[in-house]
Amino acid sequence: MPRKGGAAPLAFGRCIPTDENKASKNMHARIVFPSDDSAINSVSADAANAPVEYFSLQGVRVTRPAAGQVVIRRQGADATKVVF
């Protein structure tokens, strides 16, 4: 849909009944874009604040690793093998 002057018309075929006599009114809408920079350029996550998850070497989630157990520790996009 091409934009002209920051606005784009929105057309749809829907009538809304306004009373019990089945009278209706047409609905019109207009979308206004504040600027050409309305897209998201990048998304970053703070890995330090991501929750930590533990998995066994078979890939099964472990809620409470036992002392001395070898597990995979995942936090955000980082995964390391550790002895708990």
C-alpha cells in the first residue's frame, strides 16, 4: 500500500449495526505513520539478565543439579558445560 504524506487509507467492507432496526453505518479508517523510521533496526538482549537453565548431557532439563553433576548451563544465547 503506497503512502502519501505519511498517511495510508484503510478500506474494508464492514458495516456495524447501530440499533435493533438493523440500521448500519459505514466505518472508515486512516493509518498515519509519524516518519519513515518506523521499523525496528535491531533487537538486543542482555544475556546477564537472562534466566539460567540447566540440562543433562542427554538434553533433559534439570531443575536442581546435584553436587558434582556435569550439566549444560544456558543463559541467553550462551551455553557452557559445567560441574555443579
